[in-house]
Amino acid sequence: MRARCARQDMLYTLVMQDAEASTARVVEAITEFVFVPEDGAAFEALAVDARLKIARWTVDGEGLLPGRRATGDLDLGAALVARDVDDWRSAGRLEKPRTAFGFICAVLHCVLQRRRSAGLPAVTVLSCDNLPLNGDLCKRSTLRFAAACDADLAAWIAAAATFPNSMVDRITPATEDAHRAQLADEFGVRDAWPVVSERFAQWVVEDAFVAGRPDWDRAFGGGDDDESVLFVGDVEPYETMKLRLLNSGHSALAAVGLLLGHRLVHASLADPDVAGFLAAYMRQVAATLGPVPGVDIEAYQTKLVARFKNPKIADTLARLASDGSQKFNSTLAHALRAMRAADEAAPPPRVALALACFLLSFAEVDEMGQRFALADPRRDALAASGRGWLLRHALDAADATEMRTFLGLVFGDDVAAWDALVAATHAVAADVRARGLRAVLRKP
């Protein structure tokens, strides 16, 4: 990516698409690209630049919490984390970090050495990861890493740096050759690394910046309700709404759509049975939400369905289903606990159906007998836990014990202890096996 971007002066094209039109504009925000493992000196020069105010991070979940995503705790014994800690202890610094936390602490260490003596403030570490309370998580794990390397550094980070929470909502498929070809055909632009997205964008950021911030809320939107930046005192209500409706909706849609033989997101929602399921699922999950300032939650659900149906964003159900166990845990577990607290005897039926389909998807074959691949790092353990459900000839052997084990692996023992949820998910899985998923979806 660095080589391709350098050849085009760090410019790239943002292509925004909906059913009515596509628009493209060249983005000029990137001025330099430093690949840290190969150029530690350039990295240090950036880290100690007095103009540096915000260090913004986007790291995938496994990079942020290697081996400990379910617990939210940094594993200091993870191989790359341990190597960064050892290198730091040996040299008193870290020139070539291998992990997100090594990188963050190396930046802040440079800041500590140069800025503290000059009376300059620390930097804001702004996480944009698709994880709940990402700033709190980043701060907790960064401090754990820093304490293992340098107690004084950890104390200074805790006192001087800020880690705002943020929530980013925009569907952006991974860049593929088809996107490059489409950009050339439609706009006559040759771009080695365009970004294709839907038109909608919402960025909600906790307003906690130690050294000031740009007025992003003025730069974005321009009166367009589909593109906005909000600075708020508490991100959690917005994040919870997005996680429970958009993200868990994606996971539920993927499980049901794949079993019915669909492969593309927008095509699956052209199926009225799938569209009806998703709308009912979101209504049942939305009942667990509190107020979200400035947001009509019913209108938000309607907007979500329209966004998922966007034919120009040809996202795949396989991508939505990837790493499904972690996604369901991070987006639905708290909603399930809220449902249990509200009415322990009555788990919502469409939620139970989504979880049943998620288990059945580990057979990796749809109801037409066509195979599909399911990418989940816990695939083997989850498939083994529900083996009675995944072997068609062993239907009679499947019992609620296996369903409880499966739900425990995904959501934790407390959720799996909810007898009504286990029974409802078990029953609807048996119904799907006996009558077929489409018949169950059409059941009143």
C-alpha cells in the first residue's frame, strides 16, 4: 500500500455509492506514509514533532487484544507483545514496535522524553476500532503494556494523555480490483488504492482532547443528514445502538442468508423472507436500548435496511459472517443480558432463530446442499460443541446440553445459564431442521 500510494503522491479516491448515483472525489489528507518496521528514524521524527496533537488508531480486534478479545485484557504473554516488552526492557526504548501497544507507547515515550521537558502537552490517542468503548479499552491495555516496560511512563500516560471513545458507522468493503476497474470505467480515474463506501457516514467522538482538535463537525456534512460528525460527552448510547442494531444485525443476516443460499448482502434482502426476518430481529433487539440523544431509533432501523440493500455496495455475507463468534459476543451479549433482566421467561423469537442459524451455519452447507466457507478462529471448538446439530443423521442425538455449551462458548456462562434462551434456541433449531428455514421464517 505504501508503494502504491507513494506513486500517486499520497492521493486516493473516495467513491460513494447508493442506488441512485455514484460520486467520486480525490482526498488530499495524507501527506506522508511511514512504514514503521522499516524506518524507525522517520517514525521518531513524527512522534516528537511539536505539531502532533492526535494519534488516531485503527487496529483489528486480534491486533488490539491478541488472544484475549473475549476478556478485554491484554495478554502480556502473547508472542509479539512479549517481544516488544523484552526489547524495551533491554534497550530502554522501542525502535521497531510489532504491536499496537508497542507503537502507542513508543510514540508516548518520545513525547515523554522531549515534550515533558519542553512543557508541551501529551497527545490524544484516538481509537476508531469497531469495539465497544474502544478508548477505554485502548487506555487499559496501553497502561498494562507500559507498566510492564517502564512504570514512570505508565504513570505519565495515565496522568497526561487522553483516550476518547469513538463510534464509526460507514459500510466500506475491502478494496478489490473490481473497484479499481469500476473507477476507471465510470470516472476515467486510475487509482491503485481507492476507497469505496456507501454515502452514509456517522462518526461520534467523545470530546476529550488533551491538546485541542480540528472542527471535524464543521468540515463534514454540510447539511447532509447522511454524513455527520458528532462531539458528545458520552459515546456509549450511540455505540450501543450501532452495535446492537447494525453489527449484530449484520451477523444475524449473514447466518440466515447463507443458510438460504444467498451470498451477497443486497441480494439477500431482495428476498422478502430475509427482509422480514431482519426487520423483526432489529425491533426485538431495539427494545433493549435506552434513549439516544437526537436519534429516532425506528427511523434508524429503516435507514439501516435501506443501507444494507444498497446494490452498489456489493458486500458479501461471508465477510459479515467472518469471526462471527467474536462479533456476536461483542454486539449482542449485553442485549441478551438486558432481555433476561426484563423477562427471563421470554427470549425474543427472532433472536433465538438468529442464534440457531448461527450454530447451523457451522455445517458450512446451505439448504440447497451448496457449500460455503465460514471463517472463524474458533470454528473447530464451536462446531464440536454443537456436533449433534451439525450432523444431519444425528438429529435425534442433539439435545439442549449441546446448545447450552455452544451458547456458553459464544456469550459466556451467564448467558448460557438462561434456561429459557437455551430452550428456545434449541427448539427453533429443531424446527429449522424438521421443516426447513424458509418455512420457519414464514411461520406467524
